[in-house]
Amino acid sequence: MKLVADKLETETARAWHRALVAVIVRHPDPTSEAELAVLDHPPRLQIAVLDSKDTTDPTNVRRLVISTVDLTYFPGEQLARQWLAAGWAGYLQHEALELVTIGDLTTRPLDPHEAPFRFDRGLRCGLPVSLTPETLVETLATCMPRAIALEVARCK
């Protein structure tokens, strides 16, 4: 995994960088690499995959941005790492839905791209546009019962 950060000026961005520097995020395809970029002004986390392969087209995409999340606060090191793990799992759920097909390798019984993304809870809730205490719980709830996600989020 690659962690990128330019000169970080805000304490929120610096705290996120400190929390993520020891985290290793792996892609199931060993030829692809996860890239996390902590950005500043405003603090954001951009999650990308380097040398990504599309599930229906084997052509590599040099750098595929999965999500850019506004980091409105820092929940503490442990919760930040748990949130990232759950968010990454949500992205992988999206990829898994793409890999289940009927016969022709393109027709999907649950297509995460189908409007209005009814089958893409993992990615849409896992990596929200903005991280808040509420969306942190939603992200955790993609991997565990909501009641437990609430408990985990309270144990900062």
C-alpha cells in the first residue's frame, strides 16, 4: 500500500496521517496496489487503486480513484483505522458484486452500477462523501450489526 501526503497544515489531516501510516491495505489482485492520499484544505482522504483491472475489460486503469472523503473530524486512532477497514471492505463488496455473473460474464444478478445504486450499500455507505460521527456508524454497519457499530463508535 502506498500512503501519500503533502505538507499537511491542519491538525485533522496530520492526525489522520499518523493513524494511517502503520496501516497496510491490500488489494485482492496482487498486481494492483491500494493508494491512500491524505489531503489538506479541507482535510480529505482519497482512496485509489493503482493498476486496477476492470471486471469486464482486462485493460488496466493506471490510477482509479475509488472515493474522496471529507474528513470533518478525527475519531481517534483506533476508530479511524476501523473506519478505513470497513470502508475498504465496502469497496471490495462492490467488486465482489461485479464478479457474480450469469453465463456471459457481463450480466449481473445484483449489479452495483444499476441506478439508483440500490445494490451498492458497501461502497456508498462504506466510503461516504463526508465522514461525520453518523456516517462513521453507517460505515461500520456495513460490516457488523448497527447496534454493535454504535457501541464501537462510542468507545473512542
